Amino acid sequence: MITDIQKKRLVGGVILFLVLVSAFLAVKIVNEIRAGKYIGTTDTPSTITVSGDSDVFAAPDIATISFTARGEGATTKDAQAKESESVNKAIAYLKGKGIADKDIKTSNYYTQPKYDYGICATNYCPMRATKIVAYEANQTVDVKIRNLDTVGDIVTGLGTAGITDISGPNFTIENQDALQNQARADAIKEARAKAETLASQLGVHIVRVSNFQESNGGYYPMVYGAKDAMTSTGSAPAPTPAMPTGENKITSNVTITYEIR
């Protein structure tokens, strides 16, 4: 049987144990806060943000054009037949100029009716029943030209073959990853140099990168009107247009935030 003295000693031991545990936890929490590891800490590191820019120039190695063949007829079948004749003639011409099958791709094809909505001679225009007067078929084809010396001849040849709608050429670099990497590396190098100069002026040290962002530019195609390259019946062949390729610019703009101490 437990006596009153033993009960008091037991209760006193439990209280002492709880006090020691509470003190241990309090000391641990303080140490964690000082070490910056305690959950909920609002200690924000100091940072500096700098930017870097770089441009790399290179000659294009590929040209892209697109053309649209059209056909019109009394029925959808007639329109498709005329369009097919036109596009097949153009594709045969392209293959004859050494364009591979993989570089000729249809990007759009559709047929639609043409309607006659009537003409109103006065301000008052009663509802008129529309009627279909014809059907038209359209096919747009994208072409890659790898021999840039033939671009002018090909554009002129397509016009002579009866193609009236041509967009391009757009001179690009087919595989520009290496050039983009070079531009990015130069931009990062410039940003790092700025950060080191700024850190020296502030009397601090760079610890690590805390944020990185990059943006880069794109290409802007020029448009060539194929109608200017066509020949009229009985006229002399149109001269081959000059197609200067120039250089393309690959751009990298970086913004880097460094943690400092």
C-alpha cells in the first residue's frame, strides 16, 4: 500500500520530469531558430539582380516558302480536279528542281461553295434567296529549299507554272540550338561579370544563383509576290529575282538573381 509520503515523492518526480523536458524543448527551439531551420522563419536572404544580353549572327541554311493552288468548277469534283492539276504540276516542277518529298508538305486543304447574294440597286434590299454559283478547292503547300542558290529560280518557276499565291521565302537556320546555347552562355557571362563588379562595390560575396530567366528573339519573314514573277501569254520569261540571304540574329536576354552575404 502506497503511503502519502510515497505519493508526494511520485508526484514531485513527475513534475520534475516535465520541467526538464520543457526546458530541453525550449533550448532546442531557440537553437533551431538561431540556425534558421525552424519552420515558419521569415529570414529572407539578401540578393542582387543583374541582366545580360548577347547576339550571335549566322548565315541561314534553309529557305521556306508556301504556295496555294486553287480550282473552280460547277461541282466539287470539277473544282478538285482543276486544283489537283495545278498543284500536281507545281509539285512535279519542285521535284524536278531537286526538292525532296520530305520537304514538301500540305498544310491546308478545303473546298467550299461560292454563293450569289444578289445586288441591291437601292437602299431598300429585300431578302433574297442565295444560290450556289460554283465550287472552289484550295490547297496550301509548304516547301523547304535547302539549296539557297535555287530560291529565285523556284519562285519564278512556280509563278510560270500557274501558281498565283506564294508567301516567302523565309530564310532561317534549321538547327540553331548550338547558336542559341552560345548566345545564352555569352549573356550569362556578361551577367556574372556585372554581378561580381556590383558585389565588390557593395562589399559582399556572391553565394549562389537564386533565380534565372531567359528570353530570346525570333525571325521575321519577308513576303515575295509571285504575280510579279509570272509571265503573260506570248511575253518573254520574267527575270529571276535576286534573293539576298543576309544573316540571321540569334538573341539571348537573361536576368539572374544572386544570393549575397
